[in-house]
Amino acid sequence: MSPDRTAADAHLAEVEAEQAALRRIAALLARSVPAEEVFDAVVDEVRSLMGVEAAGLGRYEADNTATVLALSAEADAWVLLPGDKLSTEGRNITALVLRTGRPARVDDFTGRPPGGEDVRRFREAGVRSIVGAPVQLRERVWGLLGVYSMHRRLPPETEARLADFAALVASALANVQAWSELEASRVRIISAADEARRRVERDLHDGAQQRILTVALKAQMLAESQAAQTAGLDAELLSLGVELDGVLEELRTLASGLHPAALSHGGLAPALRTLARRSLVPVVLDVRLPGGVAESVEVAAYYVVAETLTNTTKHAEASRIDVTVELRDGRLWVCVRDDGVGGADPARGSGLEGLKDRIEAFGGTMTLDSPSGGGTTLVAQLPLPEHPALEVHANA
């Protein structure tokens, strides 16, 4: 076989390996996995493809640093750790890539001019050669993809191969960013709607409810007056007061449905106790929460319980509902279980689909187990803190 044919076959094998790696990353994106999992997969694939001891992915920040997002390394090559900060000043690889916007390399750490703490760290760890390539997002250098070797000079084609894969990584990260921005926008929309409901509830409480209460008290006072009794109007005024009390209670129920006052004033536990007291089906409530849960997460948990109690009362023919709310593995875990007839189906317009959308907007999950005749169990898990979008910072 001719040397040209051998080189062509080798290049084709490299391209096929890179495409296979990209397909594996795309499969992760299709499952909407967390960005951190995508980052870890990227560096694992790069290290394997390039045949190096270590590969890392960093993101440039606005404070003249870069954050190590992920690192894949052999046991003796852990010079950095995820979360480490690297300087973008001096003549280290992080600074060179940012400054030029092109691939760069460092093959000699012993004789180089002072490059700060980062160069010293690599020199003392025994790094022999390092190459970095820019990851471009939205026409700017978002981060860098880097590889290094502890024992040999990286081959001359490393820059070109790493730059090619960095471009593929940029495409994958753009998808992650778009997905994360979509998730963040869903959270903002829901939070804005919650805030609007809170304002309406407050306006109803401070305005219409107070006025109706004042009129009802005046009607009662007039009914008890001598003039009303003499004129025979006391019974009608008392009846008017009763009707106003009914209107006031309906308005309070409406306002609570918009945004529960107990949630704003006392937090999730008191709000759930109010729901339990009002439920027509007996509720056994077990709430074990520390302080500091984000209000948006509390609102989502409240609506999980409120909607499920409503559905159970209407459809389940249950005699008991158990509600458990607690922290599990960094998530708010909400479980609502009843002993009713089962057979709940979100597709029948019970409000569960909207509830699922709300939960997933915060990066949570909802599962429903409702076998016919076996009761219904709904479990929602909401991450703490709120679901983070992929951070994108402007370069300094």
C-alpha cells in the first residue's frame, strides 16, 4: 500500500472517530442532561481521540480569569481540578489563546519568562507540552479546549486537530446554551406570572376585601341601631351583612388561588397546613424543611400539593391523603399519596400537564403512579437552588 493511501486511511479514521465522538455528545444533548455532564463527556472524548494524558475545558470570565469546567486525566496527570481559576495575564496558555484567538502551545516551561502561578504549577508538576485551542461562541472566545502531556512533546498536528474538535465542541455548547437559555426563560415566565398573581392577591387584600369588610361591619352596626329596629330594617341589614361575609369569603378563596397569602407571610409549611385544614378529604401532613428554600421553589411545591389535593377530592374517592415534603439529595421532594380508586391520567385535562410543565421549568421531575384500584402517588422533585442556566460571560 502506498504511503499516500496509508495517510489518507489514517486521516479518514481520525475523521470517523471525531464524528463518532460528536454523535455521542449529541446524544447527551438530546437527553437534555446537565451542562456539567456534557463538559465531562467532551474532555473524555478529546483525551481519548488525541491520545494524551489529560484534556480540559475552561471558560473565560469577566475578571481576567478562566474557570476549569471539566478535566479528564490519567492518575499522575491531575495538575488542575474542576473549579480551579487560571490567569489570563502573562504568557501562559490560557492568556495566549485568549489574546490571539488562535491555537497556541507551550513546549518548554523551564526556560520561559515568568508566567505567574499557572506556569509555575505546570512546571513543578512536570508537564512537558501543552496545547490550547479557542472555543468560539457568538463570534467571541468563550473558552479554551486544552490538552497536555507529561512525558513527550505533543506532535505538530495537535493544534489543527484540537482546533477542529474545538469547533465541534462549540456547536455542542451552543446547543447546551440555547437549551439552558430556553429553560431560564421558562423559569422567568413562571416567576413573572407568580409575581403578578402575588400583586393581584395583595391588591385584593388591601383594597376590595378591606372595603367589603368595612361595609359588612357598617351593615351589622346599623342592624343593631335603634333606628333600624324601629324602621323594621334590622333583619334586612343583618341579611345584607351575611351576604357580604359570603362575598368576602369567596374573594379570599379567589385571592388564595391566585397566590396563597400564607406562603408569602409564613413560608411553605404554614401554607400547606392551611391547605390541609381546608381539604374535604383528611390530610396527614409531614413537612420537614430547613429555612432558606427559594420562594419560587416553594411556590412550585405549593401548587403541586394544591392541584393534587383538588384532583383527589374531585376524582379519587379517597378517605385519606398523605403529604410528605422534605429535602433529599439536594432536592425538594414532594410526595402526595391517596388511597382512592386510582386511574389518574394527565391527558384527561386534570391540570397535571400544566403542573409537570411548571416543575420541569425549574429543572425538576414529576412521576405519577396510579394503577386502577390501587390509589395514586405523585412525586415531584425540585432542585435547590433554582435550575441554573449555562453561564456566559463577556470577556474583559
